[in-house]
Amino acid sequence: MSDLTLPGAGEASGSTDKPAAASFSALPSVDRLLGAAEAELGAVDILVNNAGVSSSAPLRSLELEEWNRLMAVNATGTFLCTRAFLPGMIANGWGRVINVASVAGVAPPPNMAAYAASKHAVIGLSEVLALELHGTPVSVLVVCPGIINTNIVNAGHMMAPGISEAQVQKLQRYYVEHGCLPDVVADGIVRSVLDDDPYLFVGPMAKLATLLAWLPRGLRRTLMLRNAGKAGYLP
């Protein structure tokens, strides 16, 4: 499940994708998507919850509407799609639920409260689901990408009250210069599904984030602030 509003979705050369528009945070839309997917494909064995939105703003200027928007797509959308497709996987005797979270859910940068909270929610949901599915033929993979050069960092997504255009441009340059392409994440997901891995940390900063989580809190925050300044999360 991803953003299919982009031009050319499903039109890649040789692609057999069947794009279908859906609002992942709305239950009727998810139910219609489930029906369309099963009608077109039959049993759905693998679900990739990849729909995501982001923005950047200091907490003191973060609007409730923006908080709700990110939580709705990133967290509620993952919950609704997983709940809809899961029974079919269990009934069919095999399935993989792949939830795309973020290193921001493990080591959150400043000015990203809504995004980090939503991705932390995805990780928590996935952990609970993995426990509930223990002993069944369905497993859960949590994907935590690091710096990935995607459309999510364009000015329309990242501009928010308290964030200057110069800061957004700095962040965009950092992603272009240091980020890896989405293909790297996709390849990692395929390998992890085949190996039935529970977690995949992929891309720059991903492995570092796992190490930061084990550091003393004061040291971790110092390192996070230093990196946030370099990347552009801070002015």
C-alpha cells in the first residue's frame, strides 16, 4: 500500500501493477480496496504498508490538524490495512505483513514529533501483532529505512510553521547527497521476506540509529542534535 497519486504509478516498463486509489485512513475505502485486490489477485499473501506522509515543525507550532493527518495515514492506515488483509492470510495458511516504519521511530530527530510518533506507533503495533501471530503461518517484518531520497522531502511535504525555506532546501540537499534510492529498500524487503526476518534496517543512518538506542540518554541526545544540525532538521 503506497502513494498512488504520483504520475505514472503502475506504468513502469514491464510492470504488472494494478494501481487502485484508496484513502488508507478511512475504513470504507480500505474495505473497497480489499475487495478489489481479492477480485483481481485472489488470495493476498503479502501486504506492504508503505503509505506515508511527513512534515517538519517545532512541537510548539505543530497544528493539531497536521498531527492528526500524519497519525491517520502513517499509523491508522497501517492498522486498518493490516486488520483487513490479515484474516485472508491466516485462512490461506501463509502470509507476510511488511510495515514500513522509519529510523525516526527508533532515534527521532528534532522538529519531527508527529512523524516520529506515528512511526513509533507502527513499530509498537508490529511488535504486538508479531506476538499475537506467534505459532501461525503469518509473520511480520518491520522496515526502518534511514535516509532515503524520495518525494517525501519535497518542499510541499516539509514546509511548516517555524521551518524556513532555506532550512527545507538544506534538508533536501542532505537527502540527495547522502540518501540511497528506494530500490535499495525494495531489494532489502524482498531478501528479508525470503529469510523471514523480523526487522530490516536499511539505508544511511539506519544501523547508526540502532546503536544510538543503546547509548546513555544524554550522549544519545547530544549525537542526535549534532547530526540534526548537519542534516537540516535544525536551523
